[in-house]
Amino acid sequence: MSTVGSEERTTRVLSWYVVRARRVEAHSLLVDRDAMVRWARGGVDTADDYRGAASRRWSLPPEEALDSLAVRCRPFVTRGAAVHWETVTAALRAHVRGPGDALGESLEQLCSGWRRLEVTYPGPLVFSSPSEVDSRNPDRGEVMTDIALAHHWLYGESGPSEDRSLQRLGAHELADRYRASVVLVANVALLVISTLGFMRVLWERVELDLPDHPFTRPVTAAVDAEPSIPARSYAHRGRVADPERDAALDIKLTTGRWLPIDESLPFLMSARPEDLQR
């Protein structure tokens, strides 16, 4: 019985990983994979001005888009999350023959890449950042790796309180912290997709026994879909009913068309608080 239960848990974990990973794959920043690779490597663009002088600048995505991708990537590097990379790769090991097998070697390479993204990794992915000068607190003048800076960006103030280094990250320039987050999130996104690709190979070879729906179900919302809102009866609300007005409102709600603001405001303004909560 325990084996069956373990297999069911493994299937749930791997199925959920596929769905979450496909959401990363579907993100708008992943449309340009070359750009994502460049960000992961901390790419610097070089350009010549009208005088022929070369200038260099970081290649960075828009901050809001990067933060959106970070939200989708965070569970894969969050300890205790159902789809944390160690949980997923441990579950996948049962489906490869071993280190001597080509698939086994590929899995170990993926694990090696994931380990480099841990906050405890001793070296930087691309760069280290010196803190800004703070004469009042000289002990804050600590050089931090991009990984440490990026994990702080990823979790904000929810990082582990016992990690004193997080209290000193504010001494580093915002630009450095954002550049670090770009490097980390881009690397996480690429590893998420690489691990998903590895799972697709196993699944297509029938070596990974997962149902079809994690690989085929929609993973992004259809934002242009018309809502379907059921009509409500107002008889129990204890107010004087206006059958003609209520019927018109019910028709509009059941057809799924949002009320224009000039039509909905009179209703909202005349409604009592208890009406709006029902």
C-alpha cells in the first residue's frame, strides 16, 4: 500500500511540475530564447556612438515583465514547495537506469545546474557586488554574490530571518540587485524548461507514466473570454423591487456582457452593503 501511495504522490508532483513549467514556457519573455540565454549569462551589449566610440551596457528586460516571470519561477527554488527542483529530480531518478545511461547523465547535468542556483552556492553566477559606502556602519561593506542578491529580490522581506546577510543587502545599489535578479530568474527559467524537455522525452518514450492532461491542458488564462455570470433574484433583499430594471440587469448578466460604467454605477450607488455581499 505504501508503494502505491508513493507512486501516486510522485505522479502528482511530476504532473504539477509539468503544468507549472509550461506556464514558465508560455511567458512572454520566453518568446525570445536567445535574449533569455543572454540575460542568464549576464550579457553586455556593445554599441558604437556617432563618434565611433564603443559603449557597453547591460542587456536587461523590463522590470515588471521580469517580476512576472519571477513569480512563476519562484516555486522551483523555494524549499518546501511541491515542485522544488530537488523533489522533482529525485522523483525522476526512478525513471532512468543510472549514471552510465545517457538519460541518467542528462539528469545529473540538470541537477548540477540547479545546485548552482541555490542561495548557499559559494560563488557568483556572473558577478559580485560591492556595497555602497556607509561610514556609519562599516560592517555593512560586504561583497555579495549575484545569487545572494537575487534570492533577496526573489523573496523580498520573506527571506529567513536567521540569515543576517539579508539585513545588509539594502546597502547594495538597486541596479545591482535588479541585474542579479535578471541573471537568476533567467537561469531558473531555462532550467525549468530544460527539465520539462527531459520529462517530455521520458513521457514520449513511455518511460514516464503520466497522464496526458498535464502536457495538453491550457496553462494560461483566456483574458478575452466573455464571462458568464448567473442572474440573481432580488426578492429576498428586502427592498422595493423594480421588475423592469431588474429584468434588464439579469439579461445583461446572464448574457455575459459587462455593464458599461455609466449603467452599473446607478445600481451600485443605490445598493445597500448587504446587497453587494450576497
